[in-house]
Amino acid sequence: MTNDVKPAKKRETVRRCPVCGQEAWRIAYGMMGPDAMAESPKAEFAGCCLTEEVRIYPATGKVESGVPRWACQNPECRHRWW
Ligand SMILES: [Zn+2]
């Protein structure tokens, strides 16, 4: 038994952008302390301002609104989705 075992990896924090295929990061909302930021180097910290975005869901053609959870890190794309 050792005491220096690192905690298991948390949920996936990186995804592929469905538009351009580049790396996309999870968007973290709310007040985050330096600890949380150090724990999640690959997350975009959006603070407390939840921005609802509207999209047309391609499969149904219905208009939906929601808060994006993922942000593309490609500066030419910046696609956000949920
Ligand atoms: Zn993208």
C-alpha cells in the first residue's frame, strides 16, 4: 500500500468539435477557486454569467435554447454547444 496514489481521473474534459474536429473544452460555470482551476487545466472558466444560446436542432428542426457545455478551442471556429 502506498499513500501517493493519485486520485482517479475524473470525467472526460476534452472532446472533439463537431464542426471543425479540433479540441474542445468543457465550460465550467460558477465561482472557481484556484484549486479547481489547477485541477481542470483543460476547461474554460465562464464565471457566473450563464449565457443561453439558441440553436436549431438539425434532426427535428425545432428551436432549442440551452447553456453551452463545450467550447471549441480553435480560434477560427469557437463553436459552442451542449
Ligand atoms: Zn470547432
